[in-house]
Amino acid sequence: MNDTFLKACRGEAVDYTPVWLMRQAGRYLPEYQAMRSQVDFLTLCKNPKLAAEVTLQPVDILGVDAAILFSDILIPLEVMGMRLEFSEKEGPVLSDPVRNKAGVERLEIPDPEEDLPFIFDTIKLLRKELANRVPLIGFSGAPFTLATYLIEGGSSKSFVHTKRMMFQNSPAFHYLMEKLSTTVSSYLSAQIKAGAQAVQLFDTWAGVLTPFDYAKYALPYVKRIIAEVKKEGAPVIYFANDCAGILKEIKKTGADVTGIDWRIDLGDGIKKLGKKAVVQGNLDPCALFLPHEQIEDRVKDILWKGESARGHIFNLGHGVLPQTPVENVIALVEAVHTYGRKP
Ligand code: 1CP
């Protein structure tokens, strides 16, 4: 069994630096595109057989050291009572955004196993199909990031509705964060009970907050979720995109592993988190457009810097972009496996 990834999460000694990639399943893979030409995105997420197939594609094609459940962070918002659509152009659209107390009150706290059975069926099917080849990672959006989608009604640039609600209607905002935190805790715990061997909390938009506001409006909920989910015994990874300005606060999350985006030098990130930290990251996803030798140089640099932490899991600093050439992603994984061998 390849448990290198799980050992690295726990800060244990490993033979080589393990690697997996955020968004390793998806549009850059022709095999994924073939599947998507047959079914729409939400149908794919809700069909355990197809979702499991798409989850396994990068494991077979790239030879990564972990699989990540194919789903989306917005899926649980549907069973909280929101109408969710993915439009080809605009991305996710949530109708009737939540902008006040009444909106928060309407949201239901789901019973994950009861309301999202396909998630747990997919996890169980994947554990069977993986047969311990590599560990399976489950995931959820972190409450602040989920709140931005609920409040904005989709993607955003300025997050003006989110911050306005945060500042002008703090009680309603905190009430929303409470409901989301309860949902995320039970959702991640249920994923681990069903067979997920590690879980990642994606806080994609946490970096739009000032350090003060991150500490006040987001961090307490992240801490609470991580403390709760850790009781299940599986490692918890916390990834905040654009984390450089808030790393001092992120140090307090209690996560087993901290994901780092590419905007900060990995060595500097480790200095801020302390040498006891286990880190994940942080190649710029656009570095995959470089020639192979230059990808290798950047891999070596990141591997070398990762050595100063208690543990390092190689990853990109954010998700694989749809335009990425597959052969470069394969070359990346090979380079990590070649140069990440421990003497
Ligand atoms: O057209 C398509 O096929 C849909 C594209 C797609 C895919 C492949 C979306 C729509 N989601 C996903 C899968 C997905 N999303 C995974 C699968 C597992 C893997 O990594 O291989 C994961 C973990 C996510 C998580 C996710 N969804 C995040 C957090 C991670 C990140 O990238 O920051 C976020 C923010 C979303 C929202 C989302 N889902 C999809 C879109 C277009 C968006 C909007 C992004 C935005 O607001 O800019």
C-alpha cells in the first residue's frame, strides 16, 4: 500500500516527497472532457460510478500519490436550500443570495448521510476500486469561502456583498458562519466515517480578508471545524489561497497540514509557520507552461525548500488550469518522484 502521503501528513519519515494536485481531475484531461460531453457537471458529481471513474483518471494517468474525491465545494449548498446551476460562461450561479437574517434562517442544516448519499456511495466505491493503491482525500469548502458564494450568488471580484454583510450586519453574518460550520464539520466527519483517509478544507477566498478580519470573521470557525473533525482520526489539510498576508493567523488553525499558494516563497512560508509545520504546495499552476527542464528546476527548488519543514507534500499553489498540457503534468509528477527521493 502506498501510504507515503498519509505518513507525510503526520510528519513521519518518508522515502520520497509525495505529490498530488488540486483539481487533478478536470478539463485539462481529454478523458474528463469525453465524460463531460456525455453528462453535465452536476449529474457527474451525483453519479457514484461516473464520479469514481473521473476520480481515478489522474491516478492512472499521472501516477500521483493520492486520489481526491470528485465533487464540488458547492454541492452541500443545494441541500441547505439553495438553487445551484453551473453555467458554461459564468461558472456557478446560486439564485436568491443570502443577504440578511431571514435569508440565513431559511437555510437548513443538512444531515449529510441522508441528504447527500451519492457522496458517501462514491467514497465507498472508490475505496474498493483503489484497493489501497493510494489514499483517498475527501474535502469541503471552508465556511468563509462557502459564505461568499451564498452571499454573492456566485463568483466575485470585490466581495462587496460579503464584506458589507460582515460589517453592516455582523450578527447575521456570524449566524451564517455558525450554520455553515456545523454543516462542514458533520460533512467532513461523515466522509471520514465512509472511508476518506484525509480531508482538505478549501478556503479559496480567505486571502481577500485583512489579517484582522480573517482573525475575527473566519479563523474561529476554521479552528472549531478542525478540532471537531480531528476527532475522527484522519489528517486535516487547510488550504487558503493567497495566504501570505494571513499566515500568522493560519498558524493557529490546528490543521495537520497547511496548504500554501505560489505567491509566497515556500521557504518564507515555512519560516512564518514554524519548522514544526507540515506544508503542502506550492508550484505556480502556470509554471506547467514552461519547458520540461525549467519545470524540473522549479520542482528541485521547491523540494529543497520543503526540506526545512517537518513534512512536505508537493502540490501546485492552486488548481490545475484547463489549458495545461497533460504531458507537462506527467513530467511534473515524474520530476517530484525522481528528485524527491530521500538519501
Ligand atoms: O465544466 C466543468 O467540467 C466543471 C469544472 C469544475 C470541476 C472539474 C468545477 C466547477 N468544479 C470541479 C471539480 C472540483 N471542484 C474538485 C474536484 C476534485 C479535484 O480537485 O480534482 C474540487 C476539489 C473542487 C473545489 C472547488 N470548487 C473550489 C475550491 C478549490 C479551488 O479551485 O479554489 C471552488 C472555489 C469551487 C467552485 C467552482 N466549481 C466550479 C467552478 C467553475 C467554480 C468557481 C470558481 C470561481 O468562483 O472562480
